Amino acid sequence: MASRAATALVHPDREDIRFTNVLSALGDPVRLAIVARLAEAGPGEELACTTFALPVSKSTQSGHFKYLREAGVIQQRDEGIRRMNSLRRADLDALFPGLLDMAIVQGREVIAGW
């Protein structure tokens, strides 16, 4: 069985983050909820994937995290058997001022509706 570390985590550099990719990533309620939850954790804080109470299967959750990472919305790193997540707030605020704050508000509304 291959280990999780066998697959490199792909993160775009700041200059490679595209507005359309970020908008697409933020266009799903589950992904908005992930962003809102990471924002609640605070600047620079990381949360393991297993700490999110999402109404989808584990494999579907993994796909949502990957989508956010590849769009440049979140940063991920492996820590033992856990995958840690944090928002790329500095990058997104520099590129698209105010966008992340709007997404967080929408994500909180999604969470409140669950």
C-alpha cells in the first residue's frame, strides 16, 4: 500500500492563483463551509481534515479539500497520518481583496443551515 507521502501535494504559487479557479472552488456549499471553519480557527492555525463535520462521505470530503488546495484557497501538509489545513488568507487578500471575507460569511450561513 502506498503511503500518503508518496503523493506530492500540489499548491499553486501566489502568482499562479487564478480568479476563476478560486471562484469555482468557492462555488460549492461544502467548500464554503470548510473555508468558514478554517477562518474560525484563526490566522495561521491548522485543522486536521478529520475535525470537519461535513454532510458528505470521507472520500467526497477529500475531493473538496483537494479542489480548494489546487485552486490556491488552502494550504495542506501531512503530519503523520493527518492532513493539516490552513487558509491562504495573505495570498488571497493580496490578490482579491475582500473576496475571502465574503466567502467566509456565506460559509457561516451554510453551516448555520445544516
